[in-house]
Amino acid sequence: MSTPVRLAPAQLDAERAKQLAAEFGLKPDEYERALAILGRTPSLTELGIFSVMWSEHCSYKSSRVWLRTLPTKAPWVIHGPGENAGVIDIGDGLAAIFKMESHNHPSFIEPYQGAATGVGGILRDVFTMGARPIANLNALRFGDPSLPKTQQVLDGVVRGIGGYGNCVGVPTVGGEVNFHPAYNGNPLVNAMTVGIAPKDRIFLSAAAGIGNPVVYVGSKTGRDGIHGATMSSAEFSADSEEKRPTVQVGDPYAEKLLIEACLELMATDAIVAIQDMGAAGLTSSSVEMAGKGGVGIELELDTVPQREDGMSAYEMMLSESQERMLMVLKPGQEHIAEAIFHKWELDFAVIGRLTDTGHIVIRHKGQLEADIPLAPLESEAPLYNRPTAETPKQPLLDAASVPDNTGLSAALLKLVGSPDLCSRRWIWDQYDSTVGGQTVKRPGAADAAIVKLDGLPRALAMTTDVTPRYCAADPEEGGKQAVAEAWRNLTATGAKPLAITDNMNFGNPEKPEIMGQFAAAVRGMASACTALDFPVVSGNVSLYNETEGRGILPTPAIGGVGVLEDARQAIGYALRPDLDLVLIGDTAGHLGQSLWLREIAGREEGAPPPVDLAAERRNGDFVREQILAGHVAACHDCADGGLLVALAEMAMEGDTGVTLAASPLPAAHAFFFGEDQGRYVLATADGGALLRAAEAQGVPARPVGRSGGRDLVLPGGETISVADLRDAHERFLPALMAR
């Protein structure tokens, strides 16, 4: 005889419930709000559901008021924020689907699995919408490289990214890596995936159809990752290592099978809605699907595939075991889906159905474990307009106040070998950047990665960018610059920038100065996105990136995507001999917050270089026009390290020397190492024609040298061989990781 179903879930003792609510991260007023919604004390499972759905990670309760101010629409935007990933029209009946997400906290606790499951999670966000993933990128930040912990985290994260991406068969084609002591206790691991789908076959997550079956597919559920969402919504303390059980464990081979099975099922007409089981696992996927569709959902947990014995309803609902999806199918289509998933050796189970109750109802072993109204779970979710404090403005740094006591050649050799500018080959070589055979520009060859679309001349360009030291000094200008640099890096390949995804990494939002950083960065991003027609279509927010009260630098990472009509038009920055070098854009010699100032002068101060968005648009549009007209052989934007570092990188990539023109500024170090924005170095066979074209369009341009030989010849005749540059450039990371 079966056990009778209770009419209400087993309620926790009132004091115990209050204690657990605090442990789970619910504030006292948030817990009282949950009690009001339920009209009673919650069960353990219900308390777990409220805690994860109202966590910062899932609810965006501190950031939503600001995120709503970002521009998200354009004629080419098909789906903006709110779905699993953003969707844009790229022509030929195709859509690009992409997003970036963080796995910061897990990657500090368990670097390999934290990074690996970050890659797996972002892949699922993309293919759950019907896209075949074609590229992965990442944006990484680590602490002081001299610390053993930094080396350990760097090693584990890079192996995790490579191990997962390589095994699943999606190329890792680009990204960025930087170091700063502010990330000592809280590294950043932001993962981005780009996929392609027919634009008329996009799959969404809103559940529909009362009585339709709810099915679970993929890998089995275990106890890994329970309360991962709430762990990611809190600061670290001295016991961070004890949080290892909250980190998920990934299986890239299962992910590959899941990709193929989902895409095969998507070719049928069986799916109504589909959602990845990401943060908060079965809880978030079921709540979000039913909530978006305005329906109820009943789950019978006895049928959930489990890999561990004796799992409770609470554990199953909060598990963040990887490689799992939740679907709503059309009635009678279960056998089709089951056959496909069994063919791919994956679990398949009908675990529930949609109802007209507007509630999520969960049963396990004949007992009612949860009964929560969905509408107030979303509408009554906390939303904070937290106090903000503006970051004090720093004055512009006068180059005359920072004398050059080092010289151009010594400074250049030190800069190209510094942690933030050294070769990333040690990292790239652990990633398979060409699997699939469509990668046109590999890491280190161009300002953005280029991936050709199978069977078409068209290609996508993609990049990740942000300069946290600028954001710390002036968050609004830093947010503006992050978007502008992504736009520049796409433009420098010849691509037309279309849209961005973002990953907003900040400290504790309950501190007004941190919330002020966030608000200002969003303002800067919004102004740049508007001026550059570069809307935000997806993103992620990661707050509480602090350890024992010490926060990271504000890091609003930007992932940009653009399109090239013909992949053959894409260019990189490798020089060849006998080309004129032309600098596009104005140079005032801004040394504030520059890498020269930090690495050579030992100072971190001053305002970051200002971003003139009208000049960015004008200069970039001119550069793209010249590239697509075939007038440019190589192009590199001027960013970290300024003009001389850009020229050195071009020389090293092409194994070709450069003879430089004299500085037009009295302070040569400011001209060659200043980080003025909106600038590009173009290599062209006819510098005179390029200069005339620029003058005709009101674009600032000046000759800065000519390529050829085996040396970098500085003004005044001092030389550095390209071989010596490369030796300095390549040395740092291999030596660091060999310790």
C-alpha cells in the first residue's frame, strides 16, 4: 500500500527555519517575505528553493535596476536579455547565439573543476537555444603571479578550460589574461560561447501547454554543487577551502553526447520549451520555465535519475550536477525523445507535467515536499536600489611630471615581458583552437578571433575585453572603454561589430562605494553601446567577489561579436616587409593608469585616458572601410602599453622589423607608451594614399614608420632585434609555471 500524500509539506520548526534561512543567505526581511507568500513556515525543500531563487546569483536583486538602463535593441537583435543567451541576425538565414558567464568562486575553491564546469555551463546556455557551438572564449584575472596560490589557480583553471573544451570538440579561440594583487583571494573566470542556428529555429524556455510532460535528460543527479548559487552570492572568508563540496564536477564527454542528442531532437517537432539546469539546478530550470510561461508545474522526484543512494528532495532540487537539461514536450512525443537520448546513452525520464495551478508542487516518496505559488516567487523577489557612492575623480597625469629615467628600448623589453603583456602561448597551447576546421585567425594572430561559418564565405569575429585598472580609477570611463575596446578589436579585423554580452564582476554591493562602481560602469557601457550601435543582448552579474573584506578591481568584462561577409577579408596584425605604418587617431600621451606608469615608474595613479565616442566611431568606421577595400595589410589597435607595444607585437607576429619615425611630442615616452584611446596602427603598401583618404574624412592620421629588416629601429638609431623582443615576450609564463 502506498504512503498517503500529505496535504501540506512537513514544516520546519520555526526557530530552525529562521536559523537555516540565515545560513542559506536569506536576509531577515527576505525570510519574512517568504513566510508571507507561503502563509506558513516552509519545509526544508521550500526554504532551499527560496534561498537559491532569491540569491544574488539567480535574482540579480542588487543589479536589475541598473541593468535595465542598458540598450538592448537593434534591427539585428532577435532575442535580448532574458533568455538563456542573446540572439542576433547575421544574414543568410542564420543567427549567432552567445553569452558570457562567471565561475569565479568555484574556480578559487577547486580551479580545475570550477573552470571546466564554467565552460560546460556556458555551452549549455547556447545549445539549449538550438545553436551548435562554434567557439569558446574566456576572460581570466589572477592575483600576484609570485604567489604559489596564484600559480596553482592559474594552472588548474587553464587545464580545466582546455580539458573541457578540447574534449567536447569546441575550439577555444580567444580571450584575455591579466594579473593584479586585488585578485589574490578571488580570481575571475568568465567563459563565453558563440553558436550558430537557423534564425527561424530558435528554442525558448517559456513552458506552455497544460498537461504537457516535463522531462529530464542528460546525466544523473548527484550531491555535487548543492547551494552553489548561494555560495557564489557571498564573500569568501578564511574557510573558503571548506566549500569544496559546493563545486560541481563536469564530464565533457557526456556534454558532447548531450549536444548531439539535443540538436537531433530539435530537428523534430517535439520540443515546446527547453532550459539548461545551471545554477540552482532543477529548481531554477523548473521555476523559470513555468514562471515565464505563466503555468504551474508538478514534479515527481522519484523518477529523477540519481547516481547516489538516499537523496532527499532538498538535495535533488538544489543539486548542480552537470550535463542536465529540462524540457517540456508535446503530448505523445515522449517516445521520440526517449529513443534519441537512449541512442546517445543519456538518461531520459518523465518527471512531471504542467498544470494550471500557478504553483510549483514537488512530491517525493509519496510525500508533498513543496507547494509554492510561482508568481510571487518572482514578483516578490527582492529588488534593491542600494546606496551608491561615487569614486573620487583623479586628475589627468601630466607627462612632464613623470620623467623617463629608463629609455624607450629598456622600457619596451620590460613591458613586453611583464605579466599583463607577455605572450600567452603557454596558455593557448593547452587549448585546441582549430578543432572543427573553421578557425581563420588563431589566438595571438589578430585583435579578435575569426571563425568561418561552415559552407559559407561569412565569418564571425569575437573578442573579450576590459581594463580593470581604468575601471578602478574611473568606473564610468572604464565601462565606456571596455565596450569601445571590444568594438575596436572587432573593427581591426575588418568585421562589423553587432552586439555584446557582458560579465559584471564586482565586490560587495552592500558597500556604497562598490555599488557606485557598478552603477557608473553601467552608465559608461550604456553610453558606448548607444554611440557605437553595439547593444547588449545577454550577460551575467557576479557580485561579492571579496575575500575577508578585500574586493577585486571592478571588472565589467565585455564579449563582442561581429560579422564579416567574406572570411578572406579578415586581417591580423602580422607585419610583412616594405609597408608604410600609419597611426589613426589623436595622441596626447596619456600616461595615467598606463602599464608604463605601473611597470616602469612603479606608480598606479591618475585618470585613465578619456574615451571620445564620436572619435571612436569615426576612426573605426574609416579603418573598417579601408580594410574591406583591400588597402590594409595588417591592423592592430593601440591598447595596453600604447603605440610602441602595438608595433612590437606586430613585428613579433610577422617576424619583421620596423624603423620608427620621431615622436611629435616633447616627451617621447608619452607618445610611444601613452594609452590614448580610439587609435589603430595600419600597415599599407601606400601610406600616402591612406593619409589622403583619412584627411578627406577628417580622421587624424600620421606616418609612424616603415616595416622591414630584423630590428626595431628607434628614433635616434637605437635598435632592438625582433628575436630579443620575442625572447623577452615568451619567457614569463613558462618560467613562472616551471617553478
